[in-house]
Amino acid sequence: MRILTCLLFVTAVLASDDQSKTPAQPAATQPKTTVQHKTIVLPKPAAKRPVAVVKKPAAIVEIPKDAVETSPGFYNWTDKDGKVWTYRRTPFGVSRWPAQSMYSKQDVADEQTTAVEQGDSIRFERSSPFGHRTWVRKKTELTESERATWESQQKNSAASRPAEKE
């Protein structure tokens, strides 16, 4: 309704502008001019035939009945060739990938973490996208991942030292 009202208002304004531009001379004294409009017709482009594309419907992935649930929403299943697959139920359906191709986020985090001994505590440092993170934990209160990081740091530092001569 507003659009219609606006259109009527605009046409009324334009019509009043046209009347105000006309000179005060009588119509008989004004020269008559006729304007001929030519219409240009462009040739239509040749219609292109659509290419027939046969799309195969996506295979619907289902979780096998004999799959083992490893954690909530995650399942492992071994096929007849011995390949292990991981299935996950998502809001968009079930997704599947080879179990060996997945890496543990914890393993990656442990590789990026450094540990330095400070008396009876250990100082851990890790760079993240949000900045440098540092925390200190007593040796008796280490979590499994912190303990694994600390042990791997000790092995690496022992292997990098040259053997002492006696």
C-alpha cells in the first residue's frame, strides 16, 4: 500500500513539474513537433541445449550393526578386508573415515608442549593460536598426558646428550 501511495505521489509531482515548464503562450502559437521512436530489435541468441548430467545419488552411510561404540557417537568397525573404519553420527547424517587416518589431538598437543623441571614441580609451555600458555604442576599431581610429555622430554634430552667418556 505504501509503494502505491509513493508512486501516485511521484507521478503527481512529475505532472505538476511538466505543467510549470510550459510557457504561457497559447497552444496554437507553439510549434508542433513530432518525435518518432524507433524500436531496435536485437536477434535472439541461439538457444543452447542443456548438457545432460547424470548424477548418482549419494550413497547413504549407515552404522553397521556389529560396530563397537568407542565413545558417545563414535563407532569402530572392521570390514571383511580387515580395514578399520570409524563412524560418527552427526546432525547431517553418518560420516565414515579410515581409523588410521585420524590422529589424536592429544598427541599433537603433546608434541608441541615443552616441559622443564623446577625442583619438585614441572613447568609446561605450549604455543596456541591465542598466545603462549604456561602452567606449573607438582610431580605428584601430573595427569597422564603431562606425565607422557615429561617422560618423552626426558628421553629426548638424554638421547641428545653425548655419551660421557670414563
